Amino acid sequence: KLDKGQYIELYYWTNHGLDDAMVNYHTRDDDSLVPTTGEDGSTVWISSASSKPASGIIADRHLSPADFAQAIPRIVAALEEHDWPQQRVLMLAQFWGAIMLHCYWNSRDSLAQRAIMLFQEEQRRAWHNAIPSSKGAWDISVIDEPTLARTFERVYRASLIRSDVHRQDTQVSTSFFNYFEIFLIVFPFSSQSHRTNHV
């Protein structure tokens, strides 16, 4: 994916992702090749082992700020090693820098932090998808504030829905226990009454 300029999760460049790669790296007996499309549209043959997606990947939106900060310098170095166009590497580096300097990133509001991580993931995925199009990708280094505000609204609405569902679940369980208490008051049950009923 990196060679093709496709979207790839930042998880691979976190400490956890690198540790996971070291633990799970092993030589497979299956050395078969599968065809894939190269950057120039030609057919390229790669090992079937390397074409299989890894499991347990953490989406960018769920990364902690520490994991995110660990991954950025590593992925930038990887992009340069894979001979990405310098302009694209610079745009992404500036984009991530702008993310970490944004007021949402440093906010005490967890919704703002979630919103900017979701925004980063969605914007970068769309940017990568736009690269091969006829118009090409836009300058991602500039934070699209209206889109970020809409992302925050989505995160906020989702949190309200979750809290409503939680409140309804709590009300249902509370009402069940209220009915159970009424039942015990109306129909008292004790070991003494149980014994006298059977004498």
C-alpha cells in the first residue's frame, strides 16, 4: 500500500504496531505469488503472504495522542524511504503538525479530541483516494475548519445517542427492581412463613 501511495493506518508505526510486527513476523512456507497493480498501472507480482492484511489493527480514530505522536515521524521517514514525491510528504507532515497544534488536540473536552482524530483519519483516507483521480489530491496541509466542525457535530450527536441509550437501559433496570421491591412488599416471603405453610 505504501508503494502505491494508498491509505495505510498509522498503527503500523506506533510502538504497539512495531512490536506486533516483530512478534508476528515469520517466514511462511507459502512462497506463491499473486498479481497486483503497480503505481504505473502495470501488473506486479508479490508474495501472497505480504498481500494479506494484518489483523488487530487499531484505526487512526482510536489511537491515543501518544501513539499518534510516536507514529508521525516514523511514517514520514518511511514515505521518504519509499521515494514519495517530496511535495506530498511535506503536505502530510504539515497536516499532522497542524492537527497536533489545533485547539481540539489540546482540549480537555474528550469529544473535541475524538473529533480531530476522526477528522484526521477521514481526511487522509479521502486525500489518498483522490491522488490517482484526474483532478488529483488537494493541499491537505490546510485544516478544513468547516469540515472539522461538522465532524465534531457528528461525534457530539453520537455521544448524545449513546447517553440516551444508556439512560433508557438504566431506567428499564431500575423499573424492574422497583417492581420487584413492590412484589416483595405485597407478597412477603420469609423462611418462617415458608415453614408454617408446610406444617
